[in-house]
Amino acid sequence: MERKKMISRIDRAHTTPEQQAAIDHHIEQGYRITNMKETLLHSVVSFTSLEEGSYAVDKALKEKIGNRAKILFGYAISSGNECPICGNYFKWVLEDQLGIKDFDHFEFTDEEMELLDFAAALVKDPNHVPDEVYEPLQARYDEETLVLIVTTAVLTLANNYWNNIVGTPIDDYLHDGHYVERELDIQKAAAEQK
């Protein structure tokens, strides 16, 4: 969504001590400050809640299901939810961390297929995820992992909605790598593998 009047991004040369502390802490952890984060930083509480929470849950889920499954799950949610920022971010992560530029010669594992089905169901209607989609996850994972999966989904959707509502512009680094123009339909690729 494009907005006629955007919420501004903070001026990094004129931050409050609280904003600067949040920025420094985030960068020290190895994360970049993006357009979304510069906008969120108008409220350090909002920034901390959404970003620090997302990264903490993301790290815990990675330990449970592995990086590849976690990334594919996040991309399936963001692309299905039509979030330009998050969808393009995940395309960048797929290539940067996993070396995936397309799904032409790619095989999803059974676990990944179950996560992709869950992502598609969540995007379609988070209030009515069918039992036949949810029960395979219950059979595969312990309850802690299942809680992390659902929390990751909720936080990914929250990031998606936030960017879509605000109309956050896509970061330059995603344009530079042409991720914005790259077609990468994960649901179509998964359907073709079934």
C-alpha cells in the first residue's frame, strides 16, 4: 500500500538517548536498521516489542526446526500475505543464507511441506486453520516447538500488517539485488511437488 503521507523515519543524526540505545543494542546483535525499524523507532516500546521479540522467537525456532525450514515458513507467510517488504526480505534471506534463487530444482521435505500448508492456511484465514493442516504439526512437534511455530507466525503476520498498513518503502538493499523483481512462488512450487 502506498501512502500519500508516510510516517517519517527517524533522523539517525538526531536520536533520543533511548532511540540510540535501542539502535546500538540491535546493531550489536548483528541486525541492520531498516526502513521499517527507522519508522518503528518513533516508539522505542513498539520497536522493542516487535523487533526484539521477533528475533528472540526466530532464534529459538531455528534451534528447534533448523534454519531452512524456518526461513521457508517465514517466506510462505510473507509472500502469501502480500507484504512487499517482508516478502522481498525473505527472498534476500533465501538467496543469502540458503543459496536459493528459484524453486525450479528444489525439493521440499515433508516437514517443510507441512509448514507451507500451515502458512497458506494462516494467510487464508487464521481463525479457521483446518484440523488436517494443524494435526500433522501436532504429531511432528512437541508443544514447546508448536508454540514457537505459532508465535513466529503471529509475529511474522504482525510485521507484515505493520508494513502494509504504514506503507513502508522497500529498502534499497532489496532493490540493489533485484529481489523486488524476482518471482519466487513458494506455494506454486510446493503444489507442483505434491
